[in-house]
Amino acid sequence: MFFAKSCRAKSCRAKSCRAKSCLAGLSLLALTACTSTITALPGTPEFAAAQVSRGYDCGLKVDRQGVLARVAREDRQRFLSTSASLAVKSYKAPRRCDAAERFAVQRELALLSRR
């Protein structure tokens, strides 16, 4: 890492090296938090809820009940809780989508409602 190499200089003290490394780690963590999105695995109730939420964000017609009907009975509560949390986040900070993302979400929603 860049900071580890710069800390090998004779004028650098051990405490300042650790502080630089810690600061770099925190900066990287903060940057990751700013750019992260939900990345649930396909086939999980969380993924289905995320796709339903994206469908609403993109202005698509979403068959939420059809998707929910195809989620396993034991996983429906996970779908509902994830869907509720995503709805709150989407309401507070709505996102628009371009044509390619809109098409991908539309295709995924069609697959989810057919299962």
C-alpha cells in the first residue's frame, strides 16, 4: 500500500505511520459506503425485493403480488421486511434509471413473476 511504503522513511515515526494507515483504511471504508448498493444474490428473497424496488424506481408496472406468490412460504417475511426497508430508502433518495437498466430490471421482474 502507498502509505506503508512512505512510512519506511527514517523521518517517519511509528505512531504517525499507524495513523496514516488507519486514516487510509477509514477513507477507503467511507468511500465504499458511499458507492455501495444492495448486492443480494439472485434467487434470494432480498434480491427479489431489490428488483421490485428498482422496478418502482424505474416507473415500471410491477406485479408485486405475483413475485411474492413465487417466494417460498418460509422466506416471505424476509421479502416483506427487505421490501419495506428498500421502500423507505427509495422514498428518501429516489434514483432514476437509464434505458439499459430499465430493460434489465423489466426482464428480471418478468422472470421473477413467472417462477
